[in-house]
Amino acid sequence: MKKIYAFVLAALFATGSFAIDREHLLKVYNWADYIDEDVLNGFPAWYKEMTGEDVEVIYQTFDINESMLTEIEVGHEDYDVICPSEYIIERMLKANLLKKINKELIPDSLRNFDNVAPFVVDKFRQMSKTENVSDYTVGYMWGTTGFIYNPKFVNREDLRSWGAILDPKFEGRIYMKDAFRDVYSVIVLYAYREEIARGEVTRDELVEHITPERIARVEEILTAAKNNVAGWEVDFGKEEMTKGKTWMNLSWSGDAQWAIDEAAEMGIELEYIVPEEGSNVWFDGWCIPKYAKNEKAASWFINYMCIPENAIKNMDFIGYVSVIATPEVLEWVDDEDEWEETQDLSYFFGEEATAIHANPVLYADKSVIERCALMHDAGDMNEELVKMWNRVKGDNLSPVMVGIILVVILAILIFAVIQVLNNRKQQNLQRKRKSRR
């Protein structure tokens, strides 16, 4: 009910129905289904307890990073807290669209920012060579990119390389993410696998520095895989996997876990793998955008999201992995009754976490993470990446899609012919009537 009320408030404010008391209003802009509503609704009471002040939360959602960015960059929207992905955080830093989080407002005894895993902080440092990124953003959720697959149709050994997308036995059986940065950043690792093995280039360098030559190599591979691609998707691929309608899906780890859980309820087994050439490790983080009006409440909100109890509730609700790495979270993650094999999570939780009974889809082993690179903003090469992506997708229609298109075109032509014939028939009838008069 509170969420609905927040949307009503947002509509009233947008139409100027009454004055906005921005000192006691916090506008949060986040991905859909990306927070536990109990955590969100608990913030005003917690804020009142901590500061003695009232605050009302307006919570709105977006579906893609770029639409959120446009609202701020072009529309100058006054959201107080946003949750962009790493490459958008990087772009916003370059464009001076972020404010520093005012951590000094919060007493040392109440600060939770240090609960973020040092691993995440180190990754965030890679976003800027001139700014301390942690001054502007605090991580929220993170994960990897790999393949969800149905072991009934696909052997795990066949997916140990991203080259699986070229295997002719998977013709028309693969769903690919319609996300050019994510796909580029993993396929470029496959394209340069020999150079990586010889030590001539690193994964981080390949993903960060996008060149025309590297784009061309990736385009060649994706074009060669066109007969294997059943479709390009943002969200429906995981649902198709749960129904057993396709064999494999290039996907994010959180979506993979959702699909695995949903499919299990229908008696379908799904698994997830990160190919051996490596992958990207992605992050979403909380930021205060340039046109925010309530930096105080925004800073307290970000601090609130770093409380271990809230991190656990959010993970349990949305199925992704929090950046919080406290003993409470480790205890929640380590479940010997559910996970027989152990994972080395020392990179995340510290040296005491070298053998943890954790979900390998969500908490990848250290050996996997060591092969992952942070995805970056494409900068001046963004337009070239978009052009490449459009060429690949435009020339990548599966036989089924071609058939559907041909049927639609044929139906349109038949309809047009019938209309012409009917018009001529009507004209002839009218001439006959006139001649009788």
C-alpha cells in the first residue's frame, strides 16, 4: 500500500498539485523487483529513529540503464538515489552527473559503508583514474555472465568455451542477451583467447579498451553464430528455459538462479556455467545524481541498505548477490545441508572463507572470478558497438523467424490483392447502376 501511495504522490508532484517539501521527501529510482518492499517501507521509521526527522519515500522503477540516464542527463530529474550499473556509473562520473555521498553526516558508530566487500571496492576503483569512485557510489548487487543450459539436451563439457555458440549442433537452440556490452565483453575474451594464453593481453585490458579491430573480431564470431541464435532477449529467455523450450541461454547469474528455481518446480533441471575463457563481473550501485534535492536522506538511505540484515532480506527476495560481506551474511550463505561441494570465497569474505558450502551460481569460486573482468563504458566507441550490434542482429534471423516474416508478408499481399479486387467489383457495380438510370 505504501508503494502505491508513493506513486500517487509522484503523480501529484509531477502535475504540480501541491508544493513539495523536499527536505522530508526521498525520491528513489531503481530497477523493477530489485528490493524487498519490507526493507524499503522500513526506511522512514529507521530514519526517524536515527535522525529524529520524518521522511516520505517516493519509489519509482526503470527497465534499462539508458532510460534512467536520459531522464537525469537530459530531463534533469531530481531523483535523490539511483541504482545504475557499473558502465553507467563510469559514464556519469565522466559527465559530472553524480554527487558525493555525504558519509560525514552519519556518526562513525552508525556507518555501514565498510560492510561492502573489499573485492567490490577494488573493482569500483577501476572505473576512474582521477576520482575515488567510492566517494560517489556504494555497491548493491553483483554477479557474472554465463550459460544457463538444460543438461537433458546439452553436455556441460560442450559449454566450457564461449565457442559453443558456433557449434552447428546448437542450430536454432540458443537465446542471446540483447545487451551488446555484455555480449561483446565475453565474446572478445573468446576471440583473443590465444593472445590471453600467451600473456600478450589481459582480460581487463581487452574489456576496457575497445578498438575497431576487436569489434570486427567479435562481429565475425557473432555473425558466424547466426544460425544457432533462436532469438535476442532481455528477459523472456530465462522463462523459455524454465519451460524446456530451448537448450541454452547466455544470461546473468541472478537470472540463471531464478530460472533454475522456477524450472525445478516444473520438474525441469537447469544448470549454469561460466566458460573457461572468462567472463564479465557486473555490479549495480547506489548513487546520488547531480540534481538530487535531498542529499541527507539519500546518504542515510544508502547507509541503511548496507545493514547486513537488510542485505540478506534483499538477497532472499530478489535472488541476486549483495556486495555486503559481513560474518552475518557469510553465515547465511554457508549452508552445508543444501550444498555438498565447497567454494573458495576468500576473495569476497576473507581468508576464513576458503571452503564454504555456497550456491556456485550466485557465489562463484575464486578460480572463476580470477578469469572475470569488469565491464566498462565504451566511451567514444559506443556508437561503433551499436552499429556492429545492429548489423549482427539484422543479419541474424533464424529460419523460424524468416518463415514467420515471409508468412506475414504473404498475408499482407493477399489482403492487398483482395482489397483491390473488391474495389474494382464495387466500381463495376456502381457503373452498372449509373448506366441503368
